Amino acid sequence: MKKMFNVLLMVAVMALSFTGCADRKEVNGVTYETYGLLNADNNKNPNIQYELQWGNIVWAILLAELFFIPTVYFLGFSLWEPVGPKVTDPNLKGVVGATQPIKHETTVYAAN
């Protein structure tokens, strides 16, 4: 029973290790960095869409009582990651990084 618990614990830690770590992203030849609560003024670009990185929040909570430095890093510098350029066209709801509108073809049938 104890061995099974250890195996499940190791599997859970391995699964959590894949959920964290926001990555930088290259958009139109420019690399955009992640940002957090401490460096939002320097790294956040108003033309780039960012997503909250839930894995880093989980790691910050889990490591908060053990280590102070990883929590500061996850919340302060790596909380949001870039996903692509912001879409300004209101007709493109839910689309990330589209540079041109999506054209939908419609078929018109003539009544006989």
C-alpha cells in the first residue's frame, strides 16, 4: 500500500511538472516574454493577447510554504504567457492571432 502511494505521488508530481512554466512566443518575427505581477509595466505589450498560466498558480500555491523564491518567480515574472496578436475586428470573436478576416462561403439556391 505504501509503495502504491509513492508511485501515485511520483506520477502526480510528474503530471504537475508538465503544467507549469509559461513560454515566450514569437509573433511576426518578434519574441514576446511572459510577464507577472512584478514586471507587467516592462513586459506587457498592449498589442499581444496573453493567457493566464494556471500551472504556475498551482506551483506557486504548492511551493508557498516550502520555498519563497519559486513563488515570487511564478507570480511575479511568469504568470501570463503570450499567445498571439490581439484581434481588433469584432466579427472575429474567439480567434487568436488571425491577421485577416475569415471568409465564409455561402451557397445561394435559386427557386425553380
